[in-house]
Amino acid sequence: MRPLPLVLTAAGLSAAAAPALAADLSVSIELPRINSAAYHRPYVAVWIETPDQSAVQTLAVWYHPGSRNSQGDGTDWLRDLRAWWRKGGRAMTMPADGISGPTKAPGRHTLSVPGARLRALPAGQYTLVVEAAREMGGRESVRVPFRWGAANTASGTGSSELGAVRVTVTR
């Protein structure tokens, strides 16, 4: 008996590549209401790290681009997001298209990242990191391990500047 020949068509190649591109990432971030006379919305950075804590990709940076400071563009305070700043934030130019945006009010916020934006990310274990820093307030990070390449949900919770953080990978 002879083995059947392997024939790959364009449709077959597309179907084979589809699982890697079909995955999307959704991140839900809760910013708690903090009772303070001098409340300022937090600056927030969201990024992905490998298990050895090397930064892979920044997904979002929420800051106040209209604040008046020495540069006039709100970036002076980004260095208060210390972990993100050290892992690559200082090398970014703000505003960054598709990544940066304004600070958010207390409540639940969803960040949707299409799989096409993460196409260079090989399947495997990663950690989503959310860091928040607030003027005249605190600083906090929440780390949520997740698996890229398979449908899954993972979550973590902050204790002061961040509430619940949930990561969902869909296929």
C-alpha cells in the first residue's frame, strides 16, 4: 500500500495557520473608588512578560497627556510606573498609536487585544502585568499568569490601587 500524497492548498495553509491568529486577548481591570480629598486618577501600564520576567509587549498605557509639566505632554509622571518604566517604558515615545490613552475613572475597564497584534507571540506561558501609580496615592502591580495559544481565563486581585484583574484568551 502506497502512502497518500500530502497536498496543501491555499485554503489548507490558511486553516493550519488560523489557530495561532484566531486567539484574542481580553483584559478586565478594576480601578477601585478611593475616598480621598486629593484623588487623582492613576496612571496604568499593562504588559506581557515571559516566565523569566522579560517584557515582551506593552499592551496599554493610560496617562494624562494634557497635564502641565516641564514637557507639557504628561509624560513626566510615567516614570512613577517604575517596573514598566525599567522594562522598556522609557524607550517608548508617547503618545503611542493603539497603546496609549487617557487615565480612567474608577470602575471596570476592558482592554481588547486582537490576535493579529500578538501574532509574533509563540504559544506558551506568560504573565500579564498591570501596574498603577497615583499622584498623592500609592503604587501597585498585579501579576496574572496565563497561557497563550489555548483558550483560558486567569485572574488576580490588587489590594489598594487595583481591584480585580482578569485575563481571557479566546480562540
